[in-house]
Amino acid sequence: MRDVPLMIHSLGLARISSAAFVGVAAWSCAASPPPSSGSNDADVAPGMEREAAADTSTIDASSHDSGMAAIDSPDEASGLVNDANGNGEDAAKRDGASNNGDGEAGVALGCSSLPFCDDFEKETTGGPPDPSVWTVTTGCGMTDPTSTVTVDGTQSNSGKKSIKVVGGTNTCGPLLTNTTAFASLGDTVYGRFFARFTSGMPMQHTALLVLGLSADAGVAQNPSNGLQLTGQSQVLVWNWHDTTLPNIDTQGTSQSVDPPLAPQWVCIEFETSATTGAIAAWVDGSQIAGLTFDPTTTTLQPGANNTWSSGHPTPLRPASISFGWVSYGGGTNTVWFDDVALSGSRIGCTP
């Protein structure tokens, strides 16, 4: 993969200084991360606050004012980007087909052609997700009645229902986990889910997606032990046992993004390859440069991706997938998840 330009909104991301970042708590069950030449310290520069995102403004993946550190075009992403329907779909148009609590519900996304897909439409409102598909636990294996996972009928990206997660307390928070979906998938896996965030990504290490890896098979397991897509330093970060992509410093975090907040539903996609070790992520159709790395083609950038380059998981082969809000140092949130899907090719954000 050759170097690609970044689109960074001047106010869309909080600046991160090189002062000591003390908010990230170490995983209780993870081994110490390998040393790196890049800094993993960060703080928020005084006076730089998170941009308000309480409206339904559209993210335009082609605009330099998108607020995202994004790869400029799919053609720039080497083999990581496949064609998909609705790549770069207009977020406002998608929100028009969602249930935002006003009693109106949109059309459910199609699941029939996908190896794994759950729109939660068959579950009972107020109850748990389907126990034949999902197992609900707390991320650190502890019980907390304030952390909940329930089927919700007041918010949805499509159809009438979604999963509502209330989490992020001193007992880490809840996860819903599936351990069977990857059996029918090959070495390259694409995932897609929609999320609705009440609060933005915190400074503290907090996981919203966990991919349980075969690389962790010999490690003492708990549900949150694996490759995490986290909220950390106020942006999205890949984190595997405290080895992060991007690096947790100014150069690294400037290449990622803090997703829009409710009432907007955000489409998040990812790719992992056990063959090449490549990893990628998209937010509302825009590929995020700081969350993309291919060991065979990506140029090493000290301060941005060198930590991941020297310590990424091998093989990058998921065996389970979990969603929730697991906090290791504070940072509560209420998050809705909907239209969760996995496939051997890129799914995109439309039916």
C-alpha cells in the first residue's frame, strides 16, 4: 500500500499533546505489551473540546471537511477495498430510514444473502438477544446490575428494533458474544455494524467491538480478551493487549476519528486477513487511515503505526465477535447496535 493523503477536519478531532496520558487502565488479564519506539502517552490540549455532534448533518466521504482522517479514495487502498453497494452512502439519507424514537421505523436491511447477519427483529422487546446466537456477559467476568444488554424498540437503524447496551462502570461493562459465525468464513473476513453513541469516545481505554483471535488460544480467556476496536484518546483505536493502531500520540490519533453522536446512526465496517495480516476499518463509507495496516505494503510511520508494525497479532484470524461497552478506567456510555453482519467480501452500508 502506498502512502495516501489524509482528510482531517480542523475542528473535528481534539488535539492530543505529548503530556502523560493517565486515563488508560491496563487490562487485568493481558500480558504487558511489547516495547515500542513510539510514544503511547497522550492528553488533550487545553481549550480543545470535542466538537458537538447532536445534529443529523451528513458525513460526505469525499469532502475535506468530513471530520475524518480518511483514505482519499478506494483505489488508494491497494487490495483492502472491495467494491460494495452504497460505499460512502449519504448518512442523512440512511438516517431517514431509521427509528429515532419518534414512532416511525424504516425498512430492515436484507440479511438473507449474508453468511451471518442479525437485525434483532425477531427478539422480544425488553428481553435479551437470541440466546441461540448471542451469549451476554460482563467484560471482566464480574456481575453488575447497572450494566445491561436488552432488545430495544425505541431506536433502530432499520426495522423496529436494536440492541441497547448500558455499560462502562467499575466492573467493566457488558458484552454480547457470538462464537459460531466465523465457522463458514475463510481467511479474509469483512464485518459491518451500525452504532448509535450517546457519548463520544473517551480518553480512557474502552472497548465496543472485540474479535476473539486464534492467536490468543493459549491465553487465559475472558470475553474482552482479544482484538478490540476501542474508544481511546477520544478516537477509534485498534488495541490488542495494549499494542495499538494507531499509536496513542499526536501523530497517530490525528489519523483516526471520533464517530458522530446520536441521533445519527454510524456505519462501521472492518476487514481482517489471516493470510496477509492486513486490517482495515471504515466509518460511514470512508476508510480510516489510522485504522488501516497491511504488513506487506504499508509504509512504516514512526509515531503513527510503528507500535502495531512490531507487535500486531499473528495470525489475524477471528474466532468470535462481541459487541458492548467495556471500560477499563471510567467512561460510561449508552450504545445501540443494529444490523450486525459478517461476510467474505465487503458488505457496505446499504441493503
